[in-house]
Amino acid sequence: MARAGGFPRRTRDFVGIAEAVGIGVLGATGYGGAELIRLLAGHPHARLRAASSRQSAGRSLDSQIPSLAGCGLILDEDPQDPQAWVDRGVDVIFSALPHGAFAARAGRFLEAGVKVIDLSGDFRLRDAAEYERRYHMPHPAPDLLESAVYGLTEWRGLHIDCAQLVANPGCYATAILMAVLPAVEARLWNGAPIVANALSGVSGAGRAPSLTTHFVECGSGAAPYRVGEEHAHLGEILQMVRSTELRRTSAGSSAANSSFIFNPHLVPMSRGILASIAIPLDRRQEPDAVRELYRRRYEECPFVRVLDADALPETRHVRGSNRCDIAVRVAADGTMLLVFAAIDNLVKGAAGQAIQNWNRMQGWPETTGLPLDGFGS
Amino acid sequence: MARAGGFPRRTRDFVGIAEAVGIGVLGATGYGGAELIRLLAGHPHARLRAASSRQSAGRSLDSQIPSLAGCGLILDEDPQDPQAWVDRGVDVIFSALPHGAFAARAGRFLEAGVKVIDLSGDFRLRDAAEYERRYHMPHPAPDLLESAVYGLTEWRGLHIDCAQLVANPGCYATAILMAVLPAVEARLWNGAPIVANALSGVSGAGRAPSLTTHFVECGSGAAPYRVGEEHAHLGEILQMVRSTELRRTSAGSSAANSSFIFNPHLVPMSRGILASIAIPLDRRQEPDAVRELYRRRYEECPFVRVLDADALPETRHVRGSNRCDIAVRVAADGTMLLVFAAIDNLVKGAAGQAIQNWNRMQGWPETTGLPLDGFGS
Amino acid sequence: MARAGGFPRRTRDFVGIAEAVGIGVLGATGYGGAELIRLLAGHPHARLRAASSRQSAGRSLDSQIPSLAGCGLILDEDPQDPQAWVDRGVDVIFSALPHGAFAARAGRFLEAGVKVIDLSGDFRLRDAAEYERRYHMPHPAPDLLESAVYGLTEWRGLHIDCAQLVANPGCYATAILMAVLPAVEARLWNGAPIVANALSGVSGAGRAPSLTTHFVECGSGAAPYRVGEEHAHLGEILQMVRSTELRRTSAGSSAANSSFIFNPHLVPMSRGILASIAIPLDRRQEPDAVRELYRRRYEECPFVRVLDADALPETRHVRGSNRCDIAVRVAADGTMLLVFAAIDNLVKGAAGQAIQNWNRMQGWPETTGLPLDGFGS
Amino acid sequence: MARAGGFPRRTRDFVGIAEAVGIGVLGATGYGGAELIRLLAGHPHARLRAASSRQSAGRSLDSQIPSLAGCGLILDEDPQDPQAWVDRGVDVIFSALPHGAFAARAGRFLEAGVKVIDLSGDFRLRDAAEYERRYHMPHPAPDLLESAVYGLTEWRGLHIDCAQLVANPGCYATAILMAVLPAVEARLWNGAPIVANALSGVSGAGRAPSLTTHFVECGSGAAPYRVGEEHAHLGEILQMVRSTELRRTSAGSSAANSSFIFNPHLVPMSRGILASIAIPLDRRQEPDAVRELYRRRYEECPFVRVLDADALPETRHVRGSNRCDIAVRVAADGTMLLVFAAIDNLVKGAAGQAIQNWNRMQGWPETTGLPLDGFGS
């Protein structure tokens, strides 16, 4: 389980560095937005210049998110135009607004020289028709799709380095793709349906009150929802699976015509995603060989931990961390690969990965200002 | 979602009936034992004559299980010999002891004319070698295996009716088999690996304190364990799958040589099992047709509810109930059947099904004294 | 801790009894309404004839409350007039609507000969001005206040026996009054402020979604609210404290001019109220003597359990039960009485006590159809 | 609610500072020890040189506390002698061992020039007889009691600055004293019993498995324990209350002869303490005046937030933070002060305050490396 290297962790990385970049956060009072602000407060180069809220403009941030004490920031109106924020020194914006709410304005920010990291689903799919199919609305800015980079850091890093517009992946998609892509890339998968079950904490459902997120309704039970092929994240999952496969072959993708079953479940925890995935194999495999393959694939990735043979990931172990913990098993006489992955949906599944992407866009070490340890309890 | 029939539920069934049967419960202070006593208190024919505890003999039951107020029962030593309990009028015993703890004595109780319902894994497998493989110990009473009836009520009812020794199924096995067997019986399955993920409440891990069940360790996260083909319940699952298949064909079982992947997970709830299962199909199927097949299979089964096309089971809805809620979906262009099943692990997954079996052994309606409604909240 | 008497509990009480009473429930899809229906299903004399919902009329009850499977009932519109329900055989109604929603119609139901048990705050206070002060609206039916009986069963039993209109107490008020009144009645209290802290489960906040009841907001923390003298339940608490004191003396109430501090807190559990109360004593007391006084006061009360000297009540022990568990301690050199009481807010704090009151109104044993045991887990 | 000052928080404090101090942690695998290591990893001057565990010596820290990924540290045997750790560069030790386990060795570490911060109860009481009364064992090192400084940072800061041995306060004591002492110091209290109710998260009960901390036993209910005057923390509470009072008067302490009622409760959350305290007042007070008094008392204290009149503290808001949030109300016609305080029991109630004390011992800003923001969710 050990990763090399003693004790030097995040806070040491930036001692002595003084570079500062002005940040704006849209949608600061949702769970993703608040987590961005919490993490950015520990980032050595981030200077939060502005934060907006559609419901709470004019109020102090800490009155809306009392855990963010002492920030002293007053929430802005949702900025329709970049100028006011540019004037206040905003160089980069993170949008934590829901899908459909920001994309139409993204172009204006980009034209004003502001880098954009969008945590919604709006810029994840390259194909506007696929977007409409998954999100049931026409895409608000189809001309930007080509330049947007899908921000699964460990898989798109070089593209992210020079991006102006990053589409931060969905939380489910992050956990599932981190678990599936090494096998796809290595052409272990036989193209028969992959079955991905995933468990999500309730913060994944957003902060707007609903019967679904009422403590009495979700606090003591487990519930599947939008199972099979219904969930919007399937679009970005399939897109990445197919493009990963195609990079390795001229023979066409087996994924192109195959299915991917994704069963999300809500369980009574605030944070976390646990993905449990079965991948039918092209040929018999030994577990140690596959584990080694995963380790090699991720050996340069500081936030990925491929666990030893006797360990399995738990959401508790990554709660509060930007890590993705992964375990690899082989079953069914060597013909089925089982991969388990755990992330914190608000960190690696949202705000943390957004900052990881921003670190790359700025040329800093990927780990800058990001927690490797979890809360623990 | 509606089942026929207005309001007449459990308490009406037995008005005017005076028949009484003396009951003994072994292992009364575990979660399964305490649930047995709670449910038996609402059973019109049950007279609890004795209850034992290995740790708390001589103390009152309500001092050990304070929710069972007013019972007034003093806990016995774990009875090695049936005579004392027979003398006190015990006609039937329910053993809620862990596996390996009671089986060696079971013969003596049966010879004394006492019916036995064993909630442990000891009498579930017909093959002593398979028992040893799954439970890592030689079987304590192999000669009884042939006469024991596997108590999955909806599938072994006629055998249970005349049984003296019932092996109550495991909680995971109950949820998974209720979901899988109709498809197996109807020969929809193509024999490729079935992938069954299941989520369990913490009471399934037993009442003995451990780091795993510590609130801080399991209370805010989800964790897989004994995944793939490691869990002991796989033995009874495969045994039932194969025997169900063989009943329908002389052509041999496709299960005989196929694999069954079972990934259990612990999630932060006290009660409940949710199984999410993918079954590769022999030929393309329409969801409505499969749902109708499931409904026909269970139409005489008062505790099974096959949900409408737009609904999915949740553990909260069956918490406290002896029901099994099931939903059927078809994915992957009609080639993969998805079945979701929810039970309360302590009721349909343990104490409730034990009483359901006892009802059949006595010739009473299966529903006698058992709750159809859940706690709700 | 033991209460006398072996095993005969609720289901035995009514063997052979055939008397049936038609029931209507208003507000059936809230937590209180659903709990009423769940408990009435186990009551030997109850025949549910009608249930209404303001939001879900025309839909099946089990589609709205899936734990209530098989009931088959279709929800009515909220009945403005009693006639339709009378025609369907409704003899008694339980209103689980919020305060202000039903009271104006109560007179019409009473005039039509329908008994009314109102679970809201509307008929609890005898004084319309005090109602307006606590609920911030004029009383909708002040002329009925005189005939309404406050349904704290153990303290108003004889009045309830012949009541037509019962005002079921608030959940906090029930726990606190059960704990305080024996000391008040025995004139142990010196009139200095009583300090009552209470913890409530989230179902007490109702089923309407809000940020307060969002799992992420309330699921991992404890929060006080409306502390000091702000909570509406203080009205009924003071009313009962004063009338209890006056019954015992002609010298006037010390409560009349004294204060009662009530600090409610929300904690992450679905059900339950735990009250922890400090009562300044008139003279030094021995704990055993006060415990004995409490036991004598409640010795005829089947749902009250005064715990032994070494035990303290826990909400888990009464979850699902109609019991009130009470512990008595003395501190501060004998000058401060500490009383701890636990109830299930939906049972003894709402639906269970409503049925207990109805049992008395009908002349049946108070325990008829009500659970003494809790869910346990 | 706002505290002055924009955004500059912890990570900014130490940019450019290179001073490093070697740290050793005893008892690293309990909840307090693990939290120390998590927080020290974010401290600019801390270099963790050694960590010990009595059960897991020789194993890697991250195998025992998987949330602490990448630390790479191997756990030592519990060091009986300071030399080995001194040789490895340990300048300061934090002991997170339970009471009685370390004190007898403390002198040896001090003599070796190692500063000691002890998180157990061993050095909190100045009087060895009082220690024996509270902890039911003779004090292991009574000669050190005089030199130990009680580490309630906001109240003993000047003494801590030059201390070699700091006794870190108990979690309950921290919350209660922070809430009570300003009123005591200002002589608002009339000497009649203070009633302090407190709710604790389960991590406060330690990591050793027990029935009390089993998820099924504590996960869905609230339970008082060791109420009245039984809890060991009362010793340090009374000691600080009395010494605070005496500092202000030569007239003797009213506390000397008065009582303090402390009712701790366990509620289903991992972290957090919420104290709800009623203090009888010497004379009528206006709430705004008392709030202003509290604000003035704490205006130099960066971790204390005295809330506005309409707000109340919640444990969720301080979860993960070293803050103490306090609200002040007045009830009972101005004669009763109600104070509510929330802390994270593992941070301000243990590891965070230990580091806050260490910061003072080293002459660094109190906030160095400590989180002001909470986890949020």
C-alpha cells in the first residue's frame, strides 16, 4: 500500500513561492463551490477575488456556509459579463453552477482572457447531439466543444496543460474511468458489457432540498436510481472508453458497438463514491499481472494508489482527499476483471480535480495545495 | 405496485384461534435472536418458553436487549441437551447461534421430537465437503444434511411443509436468489457469469464488537469486502441456482460450469440488503415480458412485490417488513437482465423468514404474525 | 428494569374480539400520518375507511409511502365536510395535518358524531390568546377549546375517557411532561427555573423538504434551535405544569411566576426524543425515594418504565415502541433532581399516544394494538 | 458573524519560513493520534520523526490508518526511554495514549530536553488526590503536577508560552470552559448549580471496539451516560472555574462550595461536541451586553467566534476546524444565561489545541498550520 517517500506533503511544496493568481468562483454556495473555496484557501497561489451565488448575492459567504468562517467574502450576483471580475483581478474562474447555467457565457470569459474550469456537464461531450440526448436540452455553446478539454487529469494531462477551457469530469465518471481505462487501454476487455455499480454519498445530489435528500428518506437505507443506461454520466464514460481504445488500434473499437451498464445507488454518507466494476476479459489473466499493469499506468500519478492484493478501497479512506484508491481482482477462472475504486465525490470527483487541472494549466506540480490525506473520521 | 386487497393484514388472520406452540430461542441476545423474540411476541400461536445466551445466562432478556421491555424472561444457559426445554413445553427451537455452534446437538433435539429451525449456515449445503470449503471446518453433523430443507420459503415451500429441520437461508443469499431464480428457472440465463453486487446494513456483521462495526469506522463510508468468489453465501447461492436449473432440463446445467460473481459491501445503515444483479441473457428479451414472468412466478407469494416499470426497490421500504421488493430491467440491447431486490436482513433475511418457514411447518398461513409493512422511518 | 408478567403482549389482548370502528386519517402522507396507518394496521378494532392527502389525492397510499405495501388504499382529497366519510363508515378521525389546517372544520365533524383526535397544536392550549402568542395566528375555532381534552394519557386519562375531541400532545411536551410532572405533583420543585434540554430525531421536523433536514446538513452534526423560551411547545408544557401544581394546593402555583428553559436540539437520527431535565428541589432528596415516588405514580401505566438506579434511557430502546423510559437521579448535594426521559417521537410522541387515547375513548385497554417492544435495531 | 480580514488563512502564514522541529507521536493509531499526524502534515515547521503504537509496532502507519496515505512511516514500539527518539531528532512529543499509560515516563523525556504535550487526563489536575478520585488510580507522577500547565490555550496562554509540559484539556472540558469562563471571570454567575448538557460524537469514546460504539447500538439513537457529577472531566472543569473566579476576587469563590451538573450524551456523529449550558445569574442581564462581554474577552483569539444574536453553533460548522463557536442568550427574565458552544472534539478538543499550544510554546503565531475552516460536509 505504501507509496514512496517519507513525510513531505502538500504544504511543503510551495514554501517560498510567491506567485499569485486571482480566482473567481461561480455558484459558491453549493457543495462543489464551497469545497472549491475550502481547498483554494489552502492553495499557495490562489487569491480568491470574487465568488457568486444566484440565491444569496449580497450576503456574506460564511452566513451561507458557516464552516467557512472568517473568509469575510461578500457574495456577488452571478456574473453575466466578465469585465467586473477581470477588473478585480480574476484570472481564472471555476464554475460550480449546474449544467446549462453557465455555458452560454463561457465564450465571453475566454475572450476576455480568463481561463475557465467548468464543473458542470456542459463541456464534457464533444458531440452536441450526444449532449442533447443526455441532458435533454440543446447545447448552449456548441462552438466551444472542440476546444474544451475533458479534465480527467491522469488521462488528459498533456491536453490540459495548454487548455483555456477545461470540462471537469463528473464524479461517477471519474471513479469509473480511473478504474476501467487501464484495462481498456491494454486491450484486456473483450467488448462484452461492462457492469459498473457505484455508490454515491448524498452531497452528490446537490444542496437543493428534495424528498430524496431528506434525512429521514435517505438516512437509513440504500437506493438504486437511473440504473442501466439512464444516467447522464454514461455519455462521458463511453466517450473516454472509446477514444482510449481507438488510440491503441486501427482495428476499430469493440466499445463502439458494446454496452456499458451503470447502476448508481444513493447510500447514507455525505461524501464518497465507490465503484465496483466487472470487465469481461479477452483472455485469461492473472491478478498480479493486471495489478502490475495498473501500477505501471499510474506510477507517475501522485493521487492514485493501487492497493495491495489483500486490500480493498473504502470511501472513508479517501474522504477529504484528492486520491483515487483502486483495487484489482480477477474472478471467474481468470475471465472477469473486478476493479474497485473509491474517491471523494467533492474532491477528486469535483473541486479537487478542478484544482489539479488548474495546477497543470499553470505549470505547477499537480499536487500543489491539494490534500493527499483524508479526514480519517 | 398495488397488491390486491384492502386493509386486512397480519393481526386479523388469527382472531379466534387459540392454538399455542412452545418456542425456545438459542442465541437470544444477538441481532437475529432478538429480532426473533420481537416478532414472535406478535405471533398468535407462539409461546416463548425459553431463551438462551452464551454470555448472559441468568440475566433478564430486557437487561441485555432493552428494547424488549416487559418480556420478563430470564436467559438460560445454552442448552446442550433438549430435555430441560422439552419439560418446559418447548416444541420448536430457533437457533440464532453462529455456524458451528449448534449443529452437533441438532440431532438430539430432533430425536426428542423438537422441530429445529437453524439460522446459521450449518445445514444449508447438502454436501459436507462444500461446507468445509466454505466454512473452513469439518461439518459437525453430516448425517443430518440430507434431511435438512433449505428454507427459501418461496422456492422450497412444499418441502418445508413437512420438514423437521429447516436451514434458514443467509441474508445475502435470500435477496440474490429471490432475484435470480425466476430467470434461471425460465432458462433466460445464458450461463455466462452473473454479477451480483449487494449492500448490507451493519447488523449483518453481528453484534460482537469489532473495528469493522465501530461507528467511526463504518458510519460514514461504503466498503466492499470478500468480493469476487470469497463469501461463504456463494455456496448456497450456487447450490440453489444449479438445482433450479436442473429441475427444468435433462440437458445439464449451464451453471454447473459457470461463475457467479458476488461483491458484498458494507454501508452505513443498521438493517437492509440491496442486491443489484446483472444476468446475461440467452436471447433478447423485452422488459415487460420478463417482469410479467416474475409476477407470475411470485403471484401466490404474499411477501414478494414485483414493482412497476418505473420503480426501484429501496431498503428503507422493507425495513422491518418480511417483504422482498423486486424490480426488473433489461439493458444492453435486450441482452442483459438487471434485477434489483431489497429485503430487511433481520426479517426476510433471518428471523422473519424463519417464522415464515415455521408457519408452513405448522400448516398455518405463511403470513401469520409477520409484518407486511415496514417501519417507514 | 423488569416489569411484571411474562410474555403476553399486544396481540393477545384482542383474541376473539370482533368489535370494529371505522377510521379516517387526515394528512396520511406525512410522518405522523403514515405512522398512524402503520400502527392502526395492527389494531384489532380499527378499520381504515379513508385517508386523505393534500398533495397526493387520487394516488395510492403505497405509491407515496412505499413501506406501507399492500394497503391498497387510494388517497382522498382533504375532506372539508364530514358527510362523505361518515357515509363510508368513518366513526373517528385522526388529523395529522399541521397546525391551522384542520381546526376550523373540527366542529363539523364533531357535530356529525365523529370523534376527533387532533395531532396538531391547535387544541392543546385552553387559552386562545396564548395560542396566538405561540403560533402567531388567531385560533381558528376558539369555541372548541373548552371541550378539548389534552391527551397526555397518563395524566388526563379520566378526562380522555369521555372526550369527543382530544388534542394529542406535542412530542417534546410528552417527553418533558412525563419526566417533570411527578416531581411537580409531589411538590418537590422549588419554583426556580427548570432547565430542559431535549434531542429530537429529524422526523420531528416533518416531511416537507428543507435545508435543515437535508442529509448533508443534518446528518453528521448536532444543532440547537429555538432555545430558551422560543419553542411553541413551551405553552402546553407550562399549562400542564401549572394545572398539576394547582390541583395539589390552594396556595397558588410557584410555576405561575417561574420560568422554564427548554433547549431543543436536532441530532442525526430518524426517530426519538431524549429529554435531560434539571429540576431545582424544594428540599434535599434521596434518589431512591424520588425514584420510588415516580414508580408509584406510574405503576398503573403500562407504557412507562422507571429504570433502575444504574440505567439511563436511550432513544434506541424505545424506537418503534409506545413506551416512555424514565430515569431519576439527584445531584448537587441532594438539591437538584435530574430526570431523563426517552420516547419515540412518532409513537408515544404522536401516533402511538393518539391510539392510546382512542383506546381510552372507546373503553378498551390502553395497550390495545400498541407495541411495547421497540424495533431494537 | 464576520471576523475581520479577507482571505489570508493558514497556508499563507509560513511562506518562506524554514524552521523545522522534530516531532514524535505516541499512540499514533487512535483517533487523537491519527488526527495529530494529519494536522502536523500541514504544519510548516513540523517534521514527524517517529510515531508509536502499542498494538501495531512494526507495521506501516497507512496500513493502520488508511486515510493517511503516502506517509510511509513505520510505527515504533511505544518508547519507554527518550534516547532512541532523541537520537532521531525528536524535539517535542505529543502523547495520545490513554490516561495512566505515559505519565510515569514523562519525567525522563523532560529531563532529556524533550517538550511534552500530553493529551490524556494525567496532568490536568493539580491535586494528586483529586486525580485519584476522578481516575480511580494513584497518580503515576505527582511530582510533575506542579510544573504542568493546563493547556486551555485562550485562558492559559502566557503560562503555556514557557511550559515544558502541557496537559491538553479534555474535549468536553474545552467546550464547557470556553463557554462558561467569561461569565465566571466577569462575576455574572450567582454560584447556584450550573447545568451543562453536552453531546459528543462517537470518536470521543476512542477506537477500541465496544458494544457502546457498535454502529447498530449507537448509530440511530441518543444516549446519556455518566450524568450528574460522575464524569472525570468535572475535575478539570471545577478546577478552572474556581481558579478563574479566585483571580478576580479576594472574597473567595462561590464555586468552591457550589455544584456543577454535567450531563454528557453520545449522539450518532463521528466528530463534534455541542455544549448547552445554563448559568444562573447574579443579577439581571441583557443579552447584548453579555454577548459584547464575550466578544471582548475573545477578541484576540483567532479560533473563537462569538455568533450574532440570531445564530446558534452547530458541530457541523466546526467539523475539521480548530474553532470554537459560541452563542449567548439570556432567559428567565434576565436571570439565566444560556451559552452554547461547538467544537470538533478531535481538533479543538484534542489534536488541534495540542498544536495550538505547541505553537505558543515555540513562539509562533497560534494559528500556524491549523485549519480555521471546517470540512463543511
